[in-house]
Amino acid sequence: MQELFEKLKDSKSAKRRSAAKKLRKLGNSAAGPYLLEALKKELKDSRTWETQYQMIMAIGECEYSAALPFLVELIEQRFEATMIYMAAGDAIVRLSKKNENDALPAITLFTTGNQALIEGGLQAVAMLRMCPPKDQISKIIDFASNYGVDEYVRFYVAVAASGWEGPEVEAFLKQCMDSTQEHFKSAVEHALKNKYKKWEPL
């Protein structure tokens, strides 16, 4: 991994981004300090938001919990590239959860009103295949039901719901079938069969 750590310092953003993506895939917590240091430098240039996104996602997938306070402060800043919030929401949920099925960190993000941040949190719930307690599932479904059938908040909940059960889950999924987006419908069809759809975020 040392070679990848060095590439995080490369003068070209594309190479730094490539290194972050590879470290994200490895998911080794030892990469955390290097990624956080690189991210702090990367954030100085708004043009490299794609690289910033990959670094934040990598921090989350490496489960580098020491970065959590920094990320919580980061989401208070204003970014034109909303994908930064998306990555931060995903990482915050991964680093805040108390156990493998704890969706409360994602639910907490609902109060921010920041849709990209909320979507990122729900993306993590889906990717981690969480099966939260019934009260958390109810809160998520109640919240997502306020969105239109083609909005991504619903999509992430539909993907996550592949491992959930109960009449309110089924009713929500059937409502989502009214979407005009084929990949939304595909996710719902999988969920209704309790099968997870193969899907990887950027």
C-alpha cells in the first residue's frame, strides 16, 4: 500500500484519485491517516471534487473513525459539487454506526435538509445491507414516502429494503413501482423478491 500512499501526493489529480479508489477497494484502516491528510490538501481546490469524493468514500470504507469529527465539520461548509455531501453522508454513517444494522446515523441526517447528504447516508445503509430494527425501518420509510417515485431517496431505500420485511415495506416498494426509471423498477423487483441488486456507487 505504500506505493498508493505516495500516489496520494502526486501532482496530478487523476493519479491521486486513482490511488484513493484503489485504497477504497482495499478497505484497510491503515490507509485512513494518509487519506485524511490527502483530503485536507485536496479540499483547497474546488476543481478536484471528483478526487475529493473518492478520498471521502475511501475514508468511510476503510472505517477510519478518527476522521469522523473532521467530516462532521466538513458538511457545514458550502460546496457547489453536491457529490461531496453524498460521499460525506455515506462515510459518516459507516463511521458512526454502533453495529452492523444501526441506521440511526442515516436517520439523523434527515434533519439537515441536505438532500445529497441524506442520499449518501441512505446509500451506505443500502450498500452495507443493513437490516435495522423495525422502528428505524418505519422512520426511513415514512421519510422516503414524502419523495416522488423518481427521486433517489426512494431508490436507495428500495435497494436497502431487499433485506427488510413487513407490510409497510411491501406497500412502500409497490408504490415505488410507479417510477418511470427502469433501474428504479429493477431495484424494486429485486427487493420484492428479497434479493439484493448488484450495484456499485461511483
